[in-house]
Amino acid sequence: MAPAAPVPGTPSAHGTTRHLTGSDLGVVLDLHRSAFPTNVWSRFGGRLLATYVRLFIESPHALAIGALPADGSVGRRDAAAGEPVGHLVGILDIRLHREWVWRHGAVRLLVALAPAAIRHPRLLAGLMARRLRVLSRRPRPPRSASDTDQRPVGPVAVLSHVAVDPSWRGLGLGEALVEEFLRHAAEAGAGYACLATLEEDGAGAWYEAREWTLDARRETFDGRRIRIYRRTLDQDGAA
């Protein structure tokens, strides 16, 4: 499936968002590695990371968007015209996205994994075990919103990664990306969105200030402590 053409998002005082395409991969990969140096996808190398991001670009059940600063905004470095200075990748319906990846991305991921297997065999084994468990199960939201944790019925959206170039932080671009993701997730029928951030040096306080609720604390397969957050959505936009 070919990547979608750039489509402007909702303009705001912060800037504009647009859909990412394959031509944005170089900028996005550099930013991802800089923002998430301990993330498993960064540690495996560029080929696997590029495949991972491209699947978000191509999947009809995911979202890959970039942030462009508003006209007149000034960062600590120049940005080429049309070049995103921040990006977000996320899943709008986790069940449908997993099924799509199985059909359209499994072979590409395996091919990209081959060099990583040589360099990081133990890390790869842990990742594969985790991904196979995740991809083989379906999310099981409660049957009604009256369940004890009050999670609404509907697909589950996942905010996977969001990052803004340090030279362009403080202008609200990260918030614009997150709000655009929540809008798309709500329009796709998601009942709630969830995300993970590091326990130490993570963005938990930032999300808590924006109506995200701490849901759990966990440890990843490679030993990182993380927090899981969620935010309830309605069909008219983010709640």
C-alpha cells in the first residue's frame, strides 16, 4: 500500500500537522533515535526502525504525523521548508492494526530483523517473544462503561511515540501532535487511548497535566520501568 500524500491537519497557534510520507523517514529516524536512545527500535539500527515507522505510515489503522512550526516561529535552528520538526506515530485501532501488520508487514519486519539478530541476539529474542504475545492476542475492553474501572466500550488507540526537536520545544508542537492524534482516534471510534512513558525521566507529569490518568506501572522485557497512562475519548473529539 502506497503512503498517503501529505494532508494538512488542523492549523493552530502552535503550527500545523500533516501526514508523514516515506520522504520524511530520514528526519523522523534521526529524531526518534535522539529522543529515545534506550528504546529497543533505536538500539536495533536504522533498517528495522525505518520498517517499523513505515508500517505506521502505510497502515489504514494507524497515524503518522509531523509538526510544522507556525509562520514566524523561531527555533534554535533553521528547518527546511516543509520539514517536520516533530512527529507522532500511533495506532487508531489496535486490533485492526495488528491484523494489518500480520498481513502486510510481517515479512518486511523479519527481513529487517536479520542484521539485528547478529548484533543483538538476546535483545531480539526478548523483543520477538514480546511481540508474538502481543500480536497473537486481541485487546479485550470491558463489555460496558459501568465496569469497575469505567473504561468505555470501543477500539483501543495507542500513542506509540511522540517527539519534538529540542530546538523547537516550548512552542506547543508536542501538544498539537497529541491533540491531533486524539481527534483521529475519537473519529475512528476509539473508546480510550493509552501510552507508555519511562518511570524515570519520562513525560508522566506532562500527560497528567493534560487529563491522562496513570493506569499501571510495569517493567519491559529489557528491564526498563514504565508508566502506562490512558485517556477516555468521546466521538466528538478528545474528552
